[in-house]
Amino acid sequence: MIKEIKNKYGHLFEDELLEEINQVGTFKEIPEGFELIKPGSYIKFMPLIISGAIKVLRGDNDGDELLLYFLEQGDTCAMTLSCCLGHHKSEIKAIAETDTKLVMIPIEKMEEWTTKYKSWRGFVFSSYHKRLVETIETIDSIAFLNMDDRLLKHLKDKTKISHTNIINTTHQQIAYDLHTSRVVISRLLKKLEKKGVVKLNRNNIEVLEM
């Protein structure tokens, strides 16, 4: 595990911290679609992503959900950090967007490392900032973009995190992520296909305009 940790985080953390991560961390391989964090649960570990991608969603009392942001290799989740440090129940859902490898860090190490390692403290603050910017971008897209633009941005975001222009998803899943109906998404995808932006296949969507 230490080799993969150094490969993804060696440029951020000093050797002593990397060794501690290797000693206390638990390596996990998570299949696509697996729910890592459920709303209302207490979080006992903080994930460091080695490979793959995780999507973070916020739900309401009616069961509807909105995609907030994606996490990729080298990332961690600011909301997870907040819940860990404040000992609060989770207000988000985290699902593996692709097959994902990660290292789970016990929460008791977070505060210790914040004091002990300057690199860890900088990583935590940087993670908060990055997630805040991405959340603001999500709010901006809802407030200022029409659904056509939101859909296209979403598709391009998914190609970025999966490193391929072939997206294995359903119209219904996109509708869940964007908090709209499947009928609306299907209509807009047909519109994008006529414009030559995407190609709709039986089991996937190919993004032609990157």
C-alpha cells in the first residue's frame, strides 16, 4: 500500500506522515455504485482516494438528491472532514462513481496530524477551499445556467473524472444527479445529439464535443 500512497500523495506529504498513513490506514477497493457514506450516519474514517472517483450528493426530506461535486484521486471530502471534526452526523451521501481504491484514515488521527504535520494542515485547508469552490459552481449552475448548459457541463465533468468520452449511465441517473425528470433529460440529450454534441448508444452516451 505504501507505494500507491507515495505515488498519489508523495508530493504533498513528508515521508514520516506517509509512513503513518500506511500504518494506521485501511486500504479498500470499492465497486462502482457502492454507497460509502449515508445521510444520518456518524463518520469514523476519512477517505484518501488513490484511484477512481466518488460523487457527493445532498438529499432532501422527500428523497430527492442533488449532485454537489466529484472527488478524484488525490482528493478527500471536506464535508467528511467537517463531520469528523465536529462529531456530527453526515448530511451527505457518497457513492463510488467508478471502481475506486482508497485509504480510510481513523478520525482520531486528523486532529493529531493537523498539529503535528504542516503538510497535513495545508492539505485539509486546501481541500476545504477546493470543495467550497466546487459547491459554489454547483449553486451558480443551478441559479444561472439553463438545463441544457447544466446537462452539458455534467456530461463533460463525468468524462473528465472517468478519463473517457464514453459515459456508462442512464437518463434516469443523470436526472437524479441534476434534480430533474428523466423525460427532460431524454429530450435534451436528443437535442444535443441532433447538434452533433453527443451520440446516444443503447447502454452509454458518447460525448463528441469535449
